[in-house]
Amino acid sequence: MTDGLVLRTARPDDLDQIGALLVERGEPADAVDHRLVVEDPDAGWESCAVVVDGDKVVSTATLLDETLVLDGVEIPAGQVELVATDRAYEGRGLVRALMGWAHERSAARGHLVNVMLGIPYFYRQFGYTYAIPISATRPVTGRPEGAGHAVREAGVEDIPVMARLQDAEQARADLRMPHSPGLWRWLVARDGSTEWLVERDGVPVATGRTTPPEEGVRLAEAAAVDEAAAHALLALTGATEVTERPGSVAGGALEPFLGPAPEEANSHYVRIGDPVALLEHLRPVFGRRLVDGGFGDREGEAVVSFYRSHVRLPFKAGEVGPVVVGGTMQAPGAAGGAGVAPDVLASLLFGPHGIKGLTARFPDVYPGPNADLMYALFPPVRSDMMTFYLA
């Protein structure tokens, strides 16, 4: 770096400075969150980097390990969080340098995807696109009954049962990102949100997470075994807003008590560092989709062009062979293939529209002459993402 600035892995003696910087540029809870991450053996100090000017920490970022699960296939992923820069050092490329560090570390750890929550537009500069919808937060307009249930704040000992309740709700989604074991520990210890457990006759039946009262009590990540349990979760936490969870037991149960969703779009950032490696990893997903789409007894290849490069996915008897990489292909339709702009790939693989919906939205996305094959390979994806911070 220039001007005598140095980018390096954070150290224990940086803790107070990093915490002060995060609080100054963010929220008081951010310093607590950072300490929980770097002092946890699942993450450690290696997960955090700083830019220093002499002994002064002037910028920082942290990389968390995550796991996406698409149609049963686990995808190693990374998420950059706790990003902050001293105001006096803004505009000097420090975040760009830290994002470069994060992406290099992410690749070294085997991550195939990066996901992020972040301020509008900014992270597009570093190869991210908006791809996975963030569920809307809606006002509570009615209050259900909670009789016969009790609610209490959850602790470390409750993590296994909370994880099971969440797994059951997320299992209904095509794409999910559960909390990692480390993240569960940080969530029950942090100040910025509270984990709750609802019990019926001493048996856990619902869980969820709320924001602090001073922020307005918002209920998110609601999970329940049945309608009554979901009603009790809303009634007993006293939430005034709920982050909807379409397709889940809790989401369906709470729907009658919620007002309209805001109309603006809100999505997770996604970055795919090596598209070919990700497509290779997803071969089992593509094979199952071909079988489900009626191509299980067919043999052939699916050609997908990103215009400056293309891939061929050979398939036979419901299995997709190794991905074959090729060069520029400006007119994929002539080769029986589909055209997909490279910055739309994340939406194609993880988004709610599928190639058919993206074709209606982007002139440089089209299924080509073998449309039914492409519709089978790239359908709409319903997602359920659980993240450290609530969007």
C-alpha cells in the first residue's frame, strides 16, 4: 500500500482500536460482535484484517465462514462483515484493499461464493451483484393469542434445539444459509439482538430473534412447529414488526397479522470468484434437475455462453459430466445454447426468476433454441438466508 500504510492480519493488541473504529462508524454492538468473532476458535484473529498507519488502526474488515445449501448440495461460502474506515482515510482505496484480502482468503479457504449485506451500490465495485432477495419487514397489525405457552431468552445450552427448529423451516427452501455453530454462539452472547425460545408444556416449539426495544422490536428468523407456536412467538415477544418468511410454518401462521410489505427491492450481494469451479461443484444439482424435468433418459450437452467465454455441460442418464470450458461465443443460439450475461450468473443460480424470468428482464439473457432444457437446468430458486446481521 502507499503512504506508509500497511495491511495485515489483526492482532489481540488491536482489539480496542478496532472496537472504537467500529463503534464510531457503526453501532455500539459492533465492537462486542467483533470481539466475539476474533476470540472464538472457529474464527480467530486470522479472520480479521486491518490497515494501519504506524500504530493506528484506520480500516478493518472481517471474513466469516458460511455454508449455502442448494438443493441439498453444500456450497462453501464467505461473508465479509464489520467493515469500517476512519473518516480521515476515506477515498484512499483501503476498503478495496481489504476486500482484495478477503477474497484471497476466501479462495484459500475453499469458498466458492461470497455473500454480503451492505450499503447500496458500493460493493458492486468489487464484483458483487444483487441476486438473492431479502425478505421484507412488515408492520404488525394484529395480535394473536399466546395462551398455553411461555417464552424465555435462549442461551448457549439452547443452541441445538434452536438449530433443529430452524433447520426444519429452512428445509422447505431450495437455497438456504443456516447459522454456523460459531455464529450461533455469537448470537446468544451479543447485545445487538436477542434469541428467544417458546415452550409448550416445557417442550420447545418456536424460536426467533428480535432487535432491541430502542430500535423497535422486530421479530426475524421466526421458526415454529405449528400455527399456535408461531402465534405465541409473536404475542409473547411483543414485536411491532416481523420479517416475513414465505413458505415456512411460522411465515404462514403470522401472515394474517401483518400489514403490507414495502415496495422497494432488497437483496443480498453475491460474488462468484470462479464460475467454472462453482458450476463443476453444482453438477449433482443439475443432474437431479434434468431427471425432474424429464431429461433423465436423454443424452446431449447444454451450452451456456457468457459471451466472452462459454461452458458446455454434457449429460447422460441423469448425470452431468465435467464442465467443458470454451472461449468467446457471441451467438450461442447458433450452437443450440443459451446466452447469460456474466453479471447475471448469480441471479441465474440463486435468484427467484430462473432463466425464464431473467429472459423477460435482461436483453442479454435468453434460453436459445433448447429452452425446455435450460428451464429444467435453471429454474426459479426460493431462498431462506440466515445472517449475522438483520437486513
